[in-house]
Amino acid sequence: MTNVVRLPVRGRWAWDSRGSNRAVRVAAHAEENVVNLSVWRDDICVGTVRLRPDEVTALVAGLAEGLAELSRRPVDEPARVRELERRLARVEARLAGPSVRSTVTRAVRAMRGALDARRVGGVRPSP
């Protein structure tokens, strides 16, 4: 028979940046002297890892090193802002231009005018 382990009341969640349907839960189990990391998809636990305190220390050091590396990366904020402004200008230009409906209306009026002019000149359009 499988032992059922009571979930600890306290725990921390870290949500995946790609969407809210993936997460990692961190829970300490003091009575067993381990920290449990569980990987979740939607509401299903798809995997767990139990770490001893020295393994948690190594994991935290790795996370800190990764964060430090990310902080050293240059952020090209002006280029990003320029790209967003360019995209916004395109959207605004489309909104400021004539709408499709008014363009179609003008085209229909022009066609009617041309047909009326042909009729007045004695030429009937073919069906």
C-alpha cells in the first residue's frame, strides 16, 4: 500500500512565464528534513523532486547565478520602444485612413455614376 503524505499548509508557487497552466510548488517537510519541488500542469502534479538541505543550497546558488547573469545582459530599451512606437504608428495610420465601408461606398457611387453616364450616352451596359 502507498503511504499518503499530508500536504503541508505552507508552500510557495512559481508560475511559468509562458502561461498560467504550468507551475512549480516548493514545500518544506521539516519532519523528513527535505524540501519538495513539484511540477504542475493545470491542476495535475506531473513530477516531484525531494531535496536535502545541502541540495537546496546548491539549487539556490544556481538560481542566484542565473539571475546575476540575466542582470548583466544589456537591455536595449530604446530599440524596443522604437519598435513599439513604429507598430503603434502603423495602427494609428490604419485607423485614421478611410474605413473599408466608406471606401466601398465611394467605389459603388463611382460605378453607378459611370453606368448612369453610359446610359445617358445611349449605351446600355450588358447584363
